[in-house]
Amino acid sequence: TSMAAIGPGFAAGTYVATVTAESVNINKNRDSEEVLFTAKVGSTYEVLEDCGDGWMKVRVHDTEGYLPVSENAVVEEAEEGEIAMIQKEARESSASYKRQQLADYALQFVGGPYQYGGSDPHTGVDCSGFTRYVYQHGAGITLNRSSRGQALQGKEISADQMRPGDLLFYGSKSNIDHVAMYIGEGKIVHASTERTGITISNWNYRNPVKIRSIME
């Protein structure tokens, strides 16, 4: 389908753009160079609007961006059910993207100081102060102050369901005394001890007594 064949007033949700270039930047605004996301070859996006001049407004994760289609992508009519599938994949990739962003946000504090009762990783935090700070500033989610309080939030999951951003709790079932955040590939980041400060460990360096998923 050529661009001209779409026509200016087509309904959103009827066309999809498939990236044919090795990679192409999807911009936040049509007239700015600010990159929202770099799309890889084969990625498919729901087209929301034909903006003219070879620009298409597309849905990216849970927001919108502008894709320069000329020589970068092909636009075709969506097959039945394709948009729903793309939207489902977009929701899932958006959730995992946000989780990875949260893990990356937490990792910038590795090497920071441990301080009992501390609440800011720049000056010193304890385990629950660290997870609380990361969630508040990295995801806009408010956690309870203590590791015991945080163990009551979200939903319980098993070790094989862990994704970046999930919280692992250590101690005993009746007395949780430590919390860490999963960052993927079997690793956690946590404000561990005064000696180590904020550090990365294997998730099972101690046996977690509870694992909670706070994000969707």
C-alpha cells in the first residue's frame, strides 16, 4: 500500500507500519530530533495518523511517537486481530521496558553507602530505604518504609516468575529482616551491609522467604 493510498482521514487502528530499515528512530515530536525509541527491523506498530511528508504517528509502548516512514518502513492494512495482538505486545513490552528502566535506575547507586535508617542512596540508605527510594523516584510508586511493610505490598510470586523490579525478602517467614530488588539474570541489587554498601549479589545468596511483584 503506498502512502498516498491511505488518504488523510483513515481510521486509526486500520493500518500498521513494519520497520524495514536495520533501525530507525521514532521521535517524540514530528519537528524535534528528540528520540523516543529506536525501532529495530521487523518491529510492527499501530498507525494512529498520517501526518504527511512521510511521517506517521504510531503507538509506542503506552505513548505515541513519530516514525519517518520513507525508506524506513512499509505501511499496510492491518489483518483482522493484528492490531489487538500488537496492542497486547505493546502493553507487555511497555511493562518489561518500565521494569528494566527501574532496574537501570537502581544500578546507578551501586557503591553508595549503607546507613541504618537512611533513606537517600546519595548519602546512605538501609535495605528498605533503598527499595523505597528507587520505586518512588524511578517509578512513582510509594512503598512502605520497612521491609516487613513492603512484604505486604503487591502480589506474591514464585522464583521462576521473577522479573526485573520484583522485590525479594529475606529472614524468616515470621521475621523479615532484609529486602532486595531483582535486576534480571539471577542478580539482585540491595543496600546490603555497612561494609559492602549498595551492591549486586546473586538472588539466592540467602534463601528468600518471600518474593513480591509490585509492578504490573
